[in-house]
Amino acid sequence: MKMTKIAMLILTLAVTLFILIPSLSWAEDGAALYKAKCAMCHGPDGAGKPAAKIPSLVAPEVKAKADADLIKTVQTNPKHAALAKALNEDQLKAIVGAVRDLQKK
Ligand code: HEC
């Protein structure tokens, strides 16, 4: 009887960890993705490169846009064609979160 209880406890723990830990490690790291995929053009602080006609992502007009519009820009603007294929919706959402953080600085 006692062994069964212990076995049940171990099983419950194992299942709980299995459910919790992968979802933690799968969460997209927006700041790291921004650094890897966007910073070389838009700059580490999002200021862009006016001389190269790369717009700021921290300008008021970008701040005013909805998340969905920013994601759409990455997905549809020809300047981002390679990125649009490489990044999924969850990754783009995480990146927009990181851009919002930059806009607050
Ligand atoms: C190869 C350089 C390059 C990379 C990498 C790049 N962009 Fe861009 N981005 C541009 C250029 C150039 C424009 C301006 C496009 C235009 O004027 O049509 C732009 C425009 C934008 C805009 C529109 C800004 C506005 O004023 O409305 C957003 C939003 C944006 N980029 C987000 C991103 C995000 C997020 C990433 C990373 C996933 C990224 N970009 C990666 C070059 C780049």
C-alpha cells in the first residue's frame, strides 16, 4: 500500500515536471531574437540607421502602431523577406515585446 502511494507521488512529480519545464525552455526570448535578427540593421537600441535609410523602431510613429501592424511589416516588407520565412508568429510576437521594451528606454 505504502509503495503504491510513493510510486504515485513520483509519477505525479514526473508528469508535473514534464509539463512545466519544456514550456519554460520553449518560451521565446524576444530580446535575444531581436539582437540576432534585427539589431544589425535597426541597431541594438532600435534607433535605426538614418544614413542607410533604415528607420528607427523607437520613433513615435512606430510606438503608435499596433503589435499586429509591426508583425505584418516584418512579414510583408520586402526588406524583411528572409526574416519573414525564418521567424514564426510566436517569435515575432516575442520580438515585438522586446521592441516595446526598447521604446520605453
Ligand atoms: C537587412 C536589414 C534589416 C533587418 C535585418 C531588419 N530590418 Fe526592419 N527595416 C529595414 C528597412 C530598410 C526598413 C524600411 C523599409 C521601407 O522603408 O520600406 C525596415 C522597416 C521596418 C519597420 C517599419 C518601421 C516604420 O517606420 O514603420 C519595422 C517595424 C521593422 N523594420 C521591424 C524589424 C524587425 C522586428 C526586425 C527583426 C525581426 C527587422 N526589422 C529586421 C531593414 C531591416
